[in-house]
Amino acid sequence: MTLEEFTRIVDLYGAESARWPKALRAECETFLANNAPARMLLDQERVVDDLMGQLEFPGFPGLESRVLNQPLPEPKDGIFGELANWLLPGESFGKQIWRPALVACIPLAFGIVVANYFSFGVGIENDGFQYWGDELAMLSLTDYTEIRF
Amino acid sequence: MTDEELMQAVCMGDKEAYQILVKQHLKSISHYAYRLLGNQKDTEDITQEVFLRLWTNAKKWKSDKSKLTTWLHRIAHNLCIDYLRKHGRVQTQKSFDEEDFGSLPKTGEANDNGGDKLRLLQEAISTLPENQRSALTLCHYQGFSNKEAAAIMNISVKALESAIARAKRSLREQLAANQ
């Protein structure tokens, strides 16, 4: 083990050998016993660990009641709920005008889609194509030499 | 009730479930925010916003992907980082030094040597970059595993370990230099 490897273990797991990885613990302790810089590092780390344990946090008086009493909006309803909320008349004047107009557009758009599907479908175009195909075939069979002007 | 049941209740608009969750998680969230921001007022604002987001975005939490506390800490982390980017770190250090640690004995006029060291450590922590302060706080104070802390900070475990190692080295050096 090198001092760098030992330092990394101390950085990650602290000065307490019980928290070091089991697989490396014995090796670390042997290294520590024979290495003065490692012992100095461990002493410094103990000081940091102890002090960090002593640091206190302020109590934040009143924070709990502030969080509990803050005005809570209605929970979000997912994408369809959001869409419905957006479409329904809102509180501002602009939304009150705009949203009903948008709602009125929905059946119109629906009607266009349905009518397009049933009235201008692919079937009619196919029939037309077949019709013109038949016409061309008939024309090609016509003996124009017999036509007299 | 489990976190999952409480969150389902919150999704249905149950304010009692919200209150229970606030009481369960307020302390750890406020402490984490305080470690990152360094002053009481901003900590309270961010903590309030975290729980507002818990209420409004409850449906976004997936119990199979992360623990509720991890999700809340991630929200807190993102809010704190946004705040620090907007307001800079100078205010944070000033706050650590002048506002909230006035109760600690000042350097040179300490009642005992421990108070001096505590103040030095506090100052040293406040000068760490945000990612190191965050990594140290999550793993040392909040008790998260390296994997969970990395998920909160949205970095790899290797990057987290590197941040912790740098933070520890920096703290040791600063304390040793002042002894």
C-alpha cells in the first residue's frame, strides 16, 4: 500500500478504522504502524472528523409553521388535466375570451377530420384511376379507320 | 403510513399527508440547504420551495426509482445550485462569517481552543466549492451512501468520491495551517 492509497481511504471513510473497507483494513493498519506520515495524516483527519461532528445547525424557529401554512395550489393533474384546465375559461380577461373560442374550435376540427376521412378517402381516387385506365384500354381497341367524316 | 402511501395521498390533494411529510423531512432538507447556502433566510426560502414542489410535483416521484428523501434532496440541491449561480458565493461566505455564526467564539478571543477550531472549520467549509461542500454534507451529515449522494448531485460515484477526497484534504490543510 502507498501513502496515496491510504490517504484516499482516509478521505472517503474517515479516521475510524472500523469504517474502512474490510478487505483493506488489515493492510491499512499494518501500513499505519510502519509509516509516520500516515499516522500524522490520521491524526489530522481525527481532528476534522471530531470537529465536523460538533458543528451545529440553527434551529430555524417558525420554519415548520411557515412551510405548513404556505398556500398550496391544486396538485397538477397530468397532461390531460393540464390541457382541460388550460382550455376552460380562466381568470384573466384575455383567457376568458380566448379559451371559449378555442373550445369551440375543437368540434370544428373534429368534424373536418371525420369528413375528410369519409368523403375524400383513398377509395374514390382508386376508382378514378381504374376508370381512366379502362377508358384508355377501350380507346386503344377502337378501330378509327372505320370512322368516316 | 409509508412514503409511497403518503405521496399517493398528496397526489389526491390530501393536506394531512403533506403535513406528515413536511414534519418527517423538514429538518434534513433545511440542514442540507443551510450547508450549501450558509444563511438562515435563504435556507428558509429554499426549504419552503422544496415542499411546495413536493406538493405540486408529487406525481413525478417514482418510488421504484428513488427514495423520497433522495428525490427531495435532489430538488433542494438543484434549487440551491440555481440560487448560488444567480447570487454568487460572496454572499454565502459573508453570511457564514457574519450572520449565523455570531454565537460561536471569534478567532483569538475564544473561551476555549475548541471554539476556535470550530470557527476555523466552519470558515474552511464555507470556502469549499459547492460540489465539494455538497458531497461532504450529503455523505457526512445526511448519511447518504456514495451512490445516493451521486444521484442527488447528478454526477458519477467516482466524481463524488473525488469531490469528497478534495474537500477532506482542503479541510485538513486549512486546519493544520492555522494550528
